[in-house]
Amino acid sequence: MTAREEYLEALEYYKSTPQYNCHRLVANAIRTKKLIRPTHCENCQKECVPVAHHDDYSYPFLIKWLCNGCHSDTHIHCGGRPLGSRNLFHK
């Protein structure tokens, strides 16, 4: 299997996950201005363009707005995969 085929297979898998649906709903809400992204991190209060973190993907709009550093720390401390990992679509 080529690298492109592996990527497309992994992408297809990702699109079937609750994470994908959550990310899509939040991105669409931000784009249509139904959800306003704050200007600071909820955790450290740093002024930034925070990213949406979900503790539970069954509640897409229950979001913690975190800076990149706090978001990475949250994933590491909750046993998740560190952000920036090469295998974005692991099963």
C-alpha cells in the first residue's frame, strides 16, 4: 500500500469517529459566527487564539478554550497522544 493510500484509509477512518463530527460542528459554528472564539486561554489566561478542547465528544459544544501549550499539556496528562504526533489518525 502506498503512503497516499494509507493516508486516505486513515482519513476515511477519522471521518467515521466522534472526534471528526465534533471538530466539524465547532469549525462550522465558528465560521458562521454562531460560536465566538475567545481571545484568551481558559487555563492560563494567556492572550492568544485558543483551540477548542473536548473532554467528551458526545457534547460538541462543551468546550475548553486552551492555548497550544495548555492543550498539549491536557492531552499528555489525560493519557492521550501528544499533539503534533505523526500518526494523526491512529485506530
